[in-house]
Amino acid sequence: MNKEHKPIIRVENLTVAFGDFKAVDGISFSVERGEIFGFLGANGAGKTTTIRCICGLLNPTQGVVEVDGKDVSSSTLVLKPHIGYMSQKFTLYPDLTVRENLVFAGSLYGLTRAQIKTRAAELMQFIGLTQHLDEPVKLLSGGVKQVVALAATLLHNPDLIFLDEPTAGTSPATRADFWRLIRTLAQNGKTIFVTTHYMDEAEYCGRIVLMERGKIIAAGTPQALKKQFFPQPPVELLFKRPEQARVRAELKARNIASAQMFGDALRAEVQDAARFDKYTRQNQAIFDVHPAQPTLEDVFLKAVCGREGK
Amino acid sequence: MKIRRIVLQGFFKKEFTQIVRDPKMLFAIFFIPLIQTVMFGLALTSEVKNVELAVLAKPSSRVARDIRARAQASGWFKVADIFEHADPVSLIESRRAEAVLIAPKEGFEKALERGSEPVQLLVNATNAQRAQQVNGYVQQIVAEVAAQRGYDVSSGVIQLDERVLFNHNLDTTSYMIPALMVMSTFIVLLVVCGMAIAKEKETGTMEKLISSPCTVEEIMLGKTLPYFVIGLVIVGLILFVGVAWFGIPFRGSLWQVGVNGGLFALSALAVALIISTVVSTQQQAMMGSMLYLLPGILLSGVFFPVANIPGVFRWMCYLNPMMYSVANFRAVILKGGDMGLFWSNCFWLTVICVVLCTCAYKNFKSTLN
């Protein structure tokens, strides 16, 4: 792929309709080379449909989808060798071994046996699974299966990698491993387009887009999004006496702040700073106030609530 | 149209590994056609056998004894006994005999000399078809005995002139096995290949195939060519069992079997592809195959001669690729070289294949839309 300074993916006014239902409703965004681009949203928000359009698996009802400056629907076969797509569905053959799966995946991209062998050895080293090479995939644990699926996606050394909920249903340890791999890939100059509904994972992304019912409701770097939705950072109230429920109700009733339980603590978004300070001073014996960082989860909740409030 | 060898090789290796690793699949592909062949070869025969014949005559009658000997030698009769005094009706009622041949009062010899004396034959006709055949057997035996003994029976009741060509014993096995080569193979290919494609859709692996730079042609060929090879192997297997075990004649040549086998295997796989384009699960693919197979087999001439099928349905026979291939295998194997018939059947098979493959190709999508 050419390395000009142009976005690697450009989506403009993309709409995908299945009958009357619009799975994706007029979205626009672009992805730069070498970034980890996070695509966030609940199930059914339209993430997978968007990916399928960019990979050329689905034809858009309306709009422009370009990869590397080329229109996807008219030059699918030229683009596909440069794209790696790890589907949300499990796309390995359970009755074949890891090696057999990789060989077949490689042959789909026209790789020779020798090429596949070298590449598989490299990848197995990379993902750290050399010992599983001759085991049938159905005997592997869920996390290992996902990592093998990633290896099959990387076999043809694509520049643009789509990972559709790669960590869904795996253990926290596997998720951490997986993200270590993703970051390494990005450092090697690959562009990673990843969907997830784990908001903590989104913190690893360079830029994110939040989707809700087929529309983009927020976009930007994690920091920018936090700033945008929380111009005033929230505070955390740490309690010395267990009176969280009373405090929360009072803050709400007097329109001083909206607060949510957060473990033992309350996380509050201050609406009226002066009165909040006063209230804090009055209740010094009950709780201390500490500044807190908003999470992307908070951003997402606020973005969704904001829309629903409209 | 781009077809890369490396991709097809990949598919071949994958499909065969998956089949070999699944005992159920192996069973379905090779064992079921074999069982069908053995069943049709040994047990399911429409031939009338094991008839019990009684002859009412003087035990000293030479003709009666000849008839008994011939009947026993023919292989159609289980027993053939001569009774001097017995009630023919009660012989049949007590089920000691299925057919009773009654000599005239003065004996067979006198009657045959005169040439026109009626000889009575009682047959248990609770099964009309069977009775007709028994009737035919007895007439034939009596005629042979008379001819052998030098009696002129040309003007009498006992007058038979029947010649059976190509299948001298009217042996159902020889007739059924060529048809089975089509029927069994067609069933296996339709079900197994249809399910193999549906499985890719059902489990999501189809998405992997479509997201790769494989062309539609490569995916279609990759998913069908391995089964094409399997189809030809099954055809060969049934032919081998037929010839080696059941001793059916093989009068044609192997290349004819190959051409006909290849054409109908192609048609079966095209039908499987078409079914797989409209279904999304293996269960639906199975249902789809059954919907095609039932009328497909009934209107193929395997069991019921096409000439006996009434007008509307006969037209459907002519659209059925199985019909042409069954006719071709029967002709090639039992009859040998009627090239005109062979090529005309092949021609229509090819036309049907082209239509089916075009439909499959048009419907097979390279996107998920």
C-alpha cells in the first residue's frame, strides 16, 4: 500500500439498511495509518456492519467507503490481500489442527506452503503458542482459540487489521495479552481497527468513535472525549461513616451534584461548585473529597443519556 | 475469472482432512452406497422365486417327470412334486403349492400328441403380479418339455415365443445396480456437499472465505471439486461390487462410465450449490436436499419406467438429470455400444448441467448482502 499522507480509511455518509431497519445511519469518519482506532458501542449499534462494509463483505446502501483511496465495492479484490479481518464469529475449523487451519487460511491468500511455514513459525513465536501447533482447535481453551484466530488473520501480513470484538468472553489475563499483541502490531506500523464493548480497553486506542443505534454519538481521542463530556472532572467522596445513601439523596435533592455509587465511595459530578464546597465543609466528619478521573465508561453513559434525554 | 491452483489445493486438503476426521461423514459417503448396493443386489428383487409347484399326474408319466426336473433346475421353483391323487384346490388352500398343473384324464402324452388339448393350471393369484409370472414360467417349462420330446404344439394353448434381450435371466440385480450408481451417488453428493457449504455459513467460516481475496469461482470450485472426485469414486465402487460380487455384465467401456458419471456428478453438485445459496443452516440444507431427492428419484426411471409415467410428470422426468444418467448407465453396462443413445443422453445431461451451473453461479454471492 502506498504510504502517502492520506487517511487509510475514509467513510462518508455511510448508510446500510436491511429493509426498513437502518443498521448504520449516515456515519462519517476516517482512520489514519498506524493508529489503533477503537469502535465502541453496545451490541447492535452497527459496529460489525460498518466493518463488513469496509472489508467489502457487504455493499453499502448509500455513501462512500474508501480504503487507501480506492472505492471498496469496485476494487474489492485488489484491497483484500492488504486487509486482515478477524470476525466476531469464530472462523477456525474446530476439527482441524492449528497448523492445518493456518495452512488453509494461507492458501486462501495464495501463499505457498514454504511461505506459510515460515510465517506460521514467526506468528506462533509472536503470540507465544508454539506448543499448540498440532492440536485440534476444538481442544483449545477460548482464549487460546482467539489468539490462534488472530494469527490466522495476520498470516498474509496485512497492513490494515480489523478485529471485531476480539476479546469478547475471554479472561482478563487473555485480554491483557491480546492488547499487548495489538500494541506491538501498531508499533510495527499496522493500522488496527478494533471494536469492543469493554470501555477499559478503549483507553488503549489512539482515537475512538462511539456508536449508538447506527449513529456516531461521539468521536475523538480518549482524553478529548473526557474533556468534552466532563469539562469539570468529577470528584470522589470517600466515606468515614457509612452514610453514602443519605448523602447521595441530599446532593440530588438539593441539585448540588449527581452522584453514583462506586464501590464504597460516591462519584459525583458537581453542578453547583459553591454550594458543593459548603456542603463538604458541613460534612467533613463523614467524607473526604478527592479529585477523580472520568473513565470512558462515564463518557459513554453520559453520551448515551444525553442523546436519550433529547 | 481467476482460479489459482494453490487455492484449490488448499480446499482439497482441507475438505479431505475434514472428511477423514469425521467417522460419520466417511460412513455416509462410502458405507451407505455400499449397503444400498448389497441390499438391492441381494434382497430387494422383484423377481418371482421360491414358487411351490404341484403336478397332478401319474407318477409314471415321463412328461410329468421331465416337467418336474426342469422346474427344479430352473431356479424359480423351490419344490416341484408329482401327486397322483390329490385335490388341487386344497393343495393351494393349504399352501402346500402355489401352482398346480393338472394333467388331462388320459395323461400328458396323449394330450400333447393331439396338440390342442387344454392343460389346466391353477395358480394362487392373491398376488396378481406374482401369479402372472408363475403362469409364464409353467407355460415356458411345458413348452420346452414338449419341444424336447418332439411334440408339435404350435397350434395349441401351450404356445410361447418369448425372447428376452440383454438381460437373459430378467435379473433385477443387473437392472438395478446401474441405476444405483446414479441414485446412491446423487444422494451422497447432494447431501454431503450441500451440508458442507451450509456448515461454512452456519459456523461463520464462510465470512473468512469471503473476506479473503478468493474469487467466487475459487470458492465454488474449492467447495465442490473434492466432492466431484468422491462422486466418481463411489460410482466406481458400486460398479466394482456389481461386477465382482453380483456378476452383472459390463459390456460398455470405462470412459463411457467416466463421462456419464462426471456429467451427473456435476449436475448433482450444481443442485447442491443452488440449495446452499438459499439456506443458511445445515438442517435447512438437509431439508432442501430431501425436497429435491424424493421426486428426483421417483421421476428418474430407477424404479418406475419413464414410459409408464403419465404426461405431466413425464415432462418433469425429461428435466431430471438423474433420468438421463440412469438410462445411460443401464445402456452402457448391460448393452454396450449404442453410441447414438449414449451421446444423445450425454447431450441433454450437458444442457441441464450448463443451466444448473449458471443458476448456481448467478446465485452464489461473494458478499453477505
